[in-house]
Amino acid sequence: MVRQIRVPGAVLAAGLLLAAAGCSGPVGTGPDGKPPSSERTPASPPADGGQPADPGKPGGGGEPAAGDVLPGLVTVAVARTRLAALKVAPAGTMAGYSRDRFTHWAQQGNKCDTRETVLRRDGADVKQDGECKAVSGTWKSLYDAVVVTDAGKMDIDHMVPLAEGWRSGAAGWDAARRKSFANDLTHPQLLAVTAASNRSKGDQSPDLWQPPDKASWCQYGRAWTTVKSAYELTVTEPEKKMLTTMLDTCAS
């Protein structure tokens, strides 16, 4: 007769749990100690609304280059990588375009709209009245290096003009995305420049217009590329070629 040995229930249960742990890790995980792929939580989206963090970009693991005056500029190396990744396509039609389809200038709080916010950001010793209008200050225009002390002689330029955005992809956007593009204070899309230089630029791309102060080309090329990449806009072949030329002016 074979003697039966009874194992207490608690011991048996503990043994089974230990065996299971040795094979597959804690309950709810796979052999690698992580949740099965179908249960893993997706990574959180980047804080800047969809763009990965970059060196040389605020919050992107690096410091802005010396002399940078625009927010959100990426390094030269990152700009080259993004430029290479941009889709090359012919310029689109202007059918249906209107500046009114890009809501601007949006309110930014404390009676300040986007224009006054950029004037304050880009100037030195800027003083504003109770309605947030700049009444004094000093501004140096990136495009032509002209120093101005009258806010009325400064324009707020869209680095990638609204019409250029329309021709390269914005025609298919909804109103909310166009408003974000027209009032973007995070990427290097807005800057205070002399009215003369802004109106000389118009809605032209870099192959058709370049800042008269060649010392600004490095920032201009990085800024244009950063914005087009952030909004997944296309570039033409001549535009891409000139952007490459501008990036080549950057100190290595």
C-alpha cells in the first residue's frame, strides 16, 4: 500500500505561484517583465504638440546657440536632418486662400494679443500701456539689422507666410490648426522685424527672397525648416536648395 502524503493547501498554493513567477514574471506581464504589447500604455505625446524634443530647442535637451533670438530653434544638425525629411512637391494653388482663414491676432491674456506679446518678447526695455500696447522700447530687426525705437515701425512677420503655408499644405487644414499656425509662440514662426523688410519679403519662399543681412541666414534657414517640419508642410526643390545654402552659413 502506498502511503498518501497530504500537502497543506497554503504550501501548494505558494509553490504554484512561485512556479508561475519563474516563467512569466509578475501577474499581467510577459517573459520580459513588461505588459503584453496589446496592454502596454502608449507613450505620451511630446509636450510641444507632436514634435520630438531636440537639442537646441527649449526643453529639448540643449541650449540655444549664441545669438539666437527666436524661440524653438533646433540645432544646425537637426535642421539638416529635418530638411532632408521634408516632402518635396510643387507649390500648390492659391485657390480659396484668404488671410481671414488664418485667425490672427489671437488674445493671449491680460488684454495682450499675439502682436503685442511678440513685441514685448523681441524688444528690450519694452513698456506697455494699460491696453498692452507697446509705448516704448528698442528692437533690432533680424532681417536687416536695423535698430528701431518706435513700435509702430515694426511688423510681426510670419516666418513661413500664411500664403506660403497655404500653398504647401495649409489649404487642407481646419480652422483651429490655421489659427495655431498664425499665432504660434512656441516654434520660430513669429518675429518682430522692420515693416520695410517684412513687406519686401511678402509671401515669398527663401529661393525668391533672402534677408538682406546675410548674418541672419543661419537663423532664417533653421527657423523656416523648423516650422515647415513642425507643421508637415512641403518644400519645392529650389526652396530646399536655398535652405541648404542658408544652413551652410552656420558656424560648424
